[in-house]
Amino acid sequence: MASAHDFIFTTIDNKPLDMKDFAGKPVLVVNVASYCGFTPQYADLEKLHETYGPKGLVVLGVPSNDFGAQEPRTEPEIAKFCESMYGVKFPLTAKQKVIGPDASLAGASKWSVAGAPAPKVNGHDFITGKHQYTSDIVRPGMMYGKVQRPAALNATLASVETKAVEKVPGVTVVHDGDFVGVAAPDVETAVRALDQIEPQWKAGEPFPVESELFDYLRKNPAQSEGFGGRADFGRTFGFDAHRIVALTEAVRAFGKHAQRS
């Protein structure tokens, strides 16, 4: 198999679904099941389909019974369930085997990337240090970020003093609401810069210990919308995806400025 476009699924109503028909479009392939903790994501996936489908995004649901036997229904039952419960209109495939020797897709050893064989893991490189992790990669103008963590769970930022760190050459400070972070040309400078920030936090509550984390999340579910109702998880434990994106954009802008200077 040269690429994903060479694969042909069978649809939920037993028709061929040629992936070549989606060439040139972004395709989101999602394993789904009717008796799974993530089953409500059908509604979110349908929102994606309605919002971005006209712009080219293809949402493709792939039912499977391979994960805890959470999809025992037949194809007609799955189709009826998805339409009646969640109003699903995005395409669904027939049930697929996705793990084991009978899996519908080729095993990882046969995958290719842009038509070339996927790189294989070399255990010798891990031992000798030749293998590069993401953190080992350095690019021109690259910046390193550090984020100030709250002192307690659900603590809010009362005030913050950043005058000292703003004078450090090459350091960018990002402050947005309860988010405070820095970006610097190297890790050591970023760590030192973060130490110079003086935050004052409004009291929260103690962080749950690892052994209590599951019970805490079960008793305190996130209230905001999102896949599986988990969109607020990061905010609860001291980081916010939206503000991390803001920091990323600030770092990019700063990097471009530095390259021009």
C-alpha cells in the first residue's frame, strides 16, 4: 500500500468508499463505538462536519468492536443509533478490525510517509545517543518557553511583577489573564527569566495527589463543551490551551523579528 489513498473502505450501508475520492482534502478518521465513554463525541464530530465540511474537511467515522467490545451492534443498528441519537450525517464505514493480524489496515511495519518507507526504530541509536528526540531538534530563530504554574488548584492570579524579567535581553514575557510565561533563546535563559517573575496568587485548593486524581476528575467533571466534556482539564490543572497558543504565536512573531534584525 503506497498511501492511505490506496485504501478502500466499505460504507455503513455496504457500498465501496474509495479514499482516492478524498485526495487533496484533510481527512479526520475516528474510531467510534456505541458503548464507549467517548460516544457523545458523535455530536461534536457532526458539528465539525457541518462547520468545516463545506470548506473541505472530511470526517470519517470507523466503528470497531476491538476496544473492550464496545460496538456489538450490526451496521444497520449503528446507522440508526447514530442518526436518531446524534443526527450524524458524516460518512461512516462498516465495522472494522483495527488491531491484531486481521486488522483492515496494514501493520505499522508496512506504513509509508509521502510514498517512502516509514523510518524504523533503531535501538542502537537510543543507546549511543544518535537518536534525536523532539527536544533535541534546534531550528534557526527557535525560542524556548516556560510557564508560571499556580500555587494551588483553581488559584487565580492576583498580581504579577515582570519589570525585572522584561529587561533581560532576548526574553519575551507573555501575560494574559491568569497565564504568565516567558520565551527565550535557550532553556537556561528561560528558566532564569521565569525565576524573576513574582506572581501573587489568590488562594485555591491543594492539588490532588496522584492516587486521588481519578476520583477527583470523576467528582469534578468539566462543564465546558468539548470532546468528551474535557475542554477545561488543562485550565483546572494550571494551563490553558488557548493561552499556550497565544504564547506560541508570540514566540513565532518574536522569532521572525529576531531573524530580520
